[in-house]
Amino acid sequence: MINITVPSPDVTITKQESPQLSHIYGFTDFHLISREVGGIFMFYNDRDELLFVGKARKIRPRIKKHFEDSVSVMKDHRNEVTKIEVCNIEDPYEREIYETYLIHEYRAKYNVEKVFYK
């Protein structure tokens, strides 16, 4: 049996109730997420249920793309996201393993491409 331990989040940002100067669905702390570091990110709702897991070579632009892009899997569910957790992981193979593991272990609601369960 393979034992996978997901690292603790390096950054956690939460949606503000009455955001000042936020143009991204109530999130004002995007500056805390690195632009140049690779890793995985997780979107949660207000009940702390995992909605989506993603990976990227550069995390901040990728997360923003999910909130701005018209073809994102999250385009119809953006308002549900209340918390974003980020783990900085430089190795692309490790990112792939952690992403796949989290999708299946926590049954991410809107990840549809890497799902082995139905």
C-alpha cells in the first residue's frame, strides 16, 4: 500500500463578506499567493467541502483564470468558493500525484476529468 501525506497549505485565503477593492469574487488576499511558484490549489465551500483541486507551474495566474475564464470547470460554481488553500510544490510529478490523490480521497465535487469513481 502506498502512503501519501499531503503537505499542509502554505497559504489559505478566505472570501470576505464585504470586500474592499476586490474584483475576484470577494477574495482580497491574492497577493499572498506566489506568482512564480508551482503547486496545487484547493477550492472549498462554506461547509468546508472540497469543490475542486488543480495544479499549476505558476499558481496565482492559474487560480485567477478559474475565476475569469469562460471555459473553466468552475465557471458556474464560482460563487460557491469561500476558501482557497495553496501548497507550494515545485516538482511536477509530485503535483500530479497530490492532485490525483486529493481528487479521489476527498471526492472533489467538480473535478470530472481525473475521476476513477462514479
